[in-house]
Amino acid sequence: MRLRGTLESLDFSALRTLVALELSHNELTGSIPVNIKLLKELRALLLHDNQIRDSIPPVLANLTKLQLLMLHDNQVSGEIPRQIGEMGNLVRLNLSNNYLVGPIPCEIGHLKHLLKLDFSSNDLSGPVSFSPANSSIQNPMNNFSSQPTAKVNLENINMLSLSRNNLSGPIPKDIVKFFNLQHLDISQNNFSGSIPSNIGNLTKLTTLYLYHNQLSGHIPRELGYLVILEDLRLNNNTLSGSIPSNLWNLTKLTTLHLHRNQLSRHIPLVLGYLVHIEDLRLSYNTLTGYFPRNLCNLTKLKILYLGQNQLYGKIPWELGYMVNLEDFQLSLNNLTGPIPNSLGNLTKLTFLNLNFNQFSGHIPQEIGELLNLEMFGVSLNNLSGALPSGLCAGGRLQFLTANGNNLVGPLPTSLLTCKSLVTLRLEGNQLQGDISKMGLHPNLVYVDISSNKLFGQLSQRWGECYKLTMLRASNNNITGVIPPRIGQLSQLGILDVSANKLEGQIPLGIGN
């Protein structure tokens, strides 16, 4: 049962010897009262995961013995009071997931015992300044011009998270002075300029998140010195140049995200030495060259994104060795040749996206045996032959896009009765066969089977596809009538069954 009420109802004068106040994960409202300053023996103040609002009272600075201050996941607003810098015994300070605004006060630099600092998910703004111990900085964003400048001394800090704010300016080069940092997250801000090369001196880092900023320039090769790094995310910036080959030194990496940048040239073969990697994302760049065969050595990979690049050549059959792969995205490249049937070895695959390439030949029957498949895309290639007979046999397929090929033959029986389908795009092929059994698709939202050679009648079951927003079946050989119950589909926005051999009336309710 969760507690309700306000902190104002507590008699803090009767709690002067209290060492820890733990009221987290409740439904407390109101503000933090000023008379909390009476708790001068307090070591831990844990008020996170409530609905506390208003600003942080500066009188918290009176709690000079406080080591843990956890106010995250509330509705606290206003600026971070500079007086927090007077709480010299703080070890952990978490103000994340609130509505705090303004600059980060430079007085935070006084907290020499601080190990973990989390200001993420607020609306903090302005540049960030870090300086070594015993040097002075003045935060240009504050209005306390009469106050002394701060002595920044955060060498002990091992976790710094400022993500999901509006912080701007360059990444401070003096961040290298925090040589005990293990986790650095300044993602989802507006930091600009290049990545300081001296970040490579933070050799205790295991996590480095710089993604979703406005960083430019090359990826510094000095990142290759971070030999115990496990998670590196630089995606969604405007980084250019090549991927440094010495990243192969990062043999403990499990996650490498470089997608959505402007990286060019070949994918380094040495990435194949990152044998512990599970998540590799290089999509939405301008990388070129053949599909690196060495990547097939990464048998622990679960996620591999190489889409939206300029890769060419064939998919190597050795890809079938990557038996832990779950999500493989290779769309929007210039790849050619057949789809290797060795993909049938990837029995854990849930997403397989090969759209917008130049693949030819048949779709391997082995693809139909991937029972965990939820998304399969081969749109706009040069594929021929029939759809694999076992598609949706696992009952999990939600998205099938194979439009714009030269596919022939009937629709697989398993597909005609696939209840998990959400999107089906088969338009622009030469598919034949009877579609009278279609319609058992309670989750279907979007279907386009137009411009084929399909025949049969539209089943009454189409009227049970209550989530359907679009049904296109034009330019086929469909006969019979439009099922009257289709007129009762309230979500249906587009119905196109033109250029068929239908007869009878348009169902009442269509257009409503």
C-alpha cells in the first residue's frame, strides 16, 4: 500500500536525531518543507518516485551530513539551488526525471566526495563547465556575479548522467580530469563540436553515451584506448570520416552504435575481432564496399543494422554462422545475387529486412521455417519464384513486405490464415491463386495485394478485420461481390478493389 499526503504534515522538530528518511515509491504530494532543515543528523533523504512538486529549497544545504539525496522521478521544478554545493558529504545526488530548468550550478564542483551524479531527463540548459581540482570556473549562465567562483573537485565521481536535457556548447575537454569515471552519459542534448580526443584517457569507462547531439568531425582514434569499454553509443550525430580501425582494441564491447551519422569508406574488417559484441548498428551512413565477411565471426551478435548505406556485392553464406541473430536490417543498399539459404540457420530471427536492394533468384524455402519471424521484408528487389510455403507457420509474422518483385505462384496456405498479420504488402508481382480463404486476420491494419493475378472471392471474414485502415486489391481477377460487412469497418479509410470482375452493390456504410 502506498502512502499519501504531504511532507508538511510531518513534525520534523520531533525527528532531530533522524539519520535516514526513506519515503520513496509512494504517492506523496506537495513541496519539500523548509523546516526539513531541522534534520541535521540526516545521512540519507530518499523521496524519489512520488509526486512532490515546487522547487528544491536552498535550506537543504543545512543538512551538511547528508550523503544520499534522491529526489528523482517527481515533479520538482525551478532551478537547481547553488547551495547544494555546500553539502560536502554527498556521495549520491539524483535529481533526474523532474522539471528542473536553467544551468547546472558550478558550485556542484565543491562536492568532492560525490560518486554518482544524475541530472538526466530535465530541461536544464546552457553550456557545461568542468575544471580540475583547485582551479576556478564561473558558470556564465548564472546570475550570482557577486559570488566566488567554484573550486571544482569531482575526481572521485564514477557515474555522470546529464542526458535528455537542453545542454549545449562543446563537450568540456576538462572532463578528462574525472579519471575515475565508469559511466558517462550526456546523450540527447545539443552538444556540438568534435569529440575531445582526450576522452581516450578515461580508461576506467565501461559506458560512453554521446548519442543524439550535434557532434561533428571524426571519431577520435583515441577511443581505441578505452580497452574495458562495454557500451559505446555515438549515433544520431553528424560524425564523418571512417570508422577507426583501432576500435578492434575494444574487445569487451557488447554494444556499438554508430548509426545515423555521415560515416564513409569501408567497414573495417577488424570489427570482426569484437567477439563479445551483441548489438552492432552502422545503418544510415554512407559506408561502402562489400559486406564484410569477417562480421560473420561475431557469433554472439543479436542485432546487426547495416541498412541505408552503399554496400554492394553478395551476402556471404557464412552469415548462417551467426546463430544468435534476432534482428538483421540490410535494406537500402546495392546488394545483389541470391539470398543465401544459410539464413535458415538463424532460428532466433524475429526481424529480417532486405528491402530496397537488387537481390535476385528465389526466396529460400528455409525462410519459411523461421518460426520466430515477426517481420520479413524483401520489397523492391528482383526476386522471382514463389513465396516460401511455411511463411507465418510460427504464428508470429506481423509485417510481410514483398512488393515490387517478380514473384509468382499462389499465396501460402499458412499466410492466408495468418492471424498475427498487421501489414501485408504484395503489390506489383505476378502472384496467382485463390484468395477466398483470406480474411482471418484480426490484427490486420494495412493490406495491399493489388496488381497481381489473384482470383477468387472476397470472404465475408474481411468484415471481421476491425482494425483495418486500408485494403487495396485492385488489378486482379477477383469475382463476386464486396462483402456487405466491409461497410461496417469503422477504421477503414481506403478501399480500392478497382479493375477486377466484381458485381453487385457497394456496401452501405462505406465512407462513414
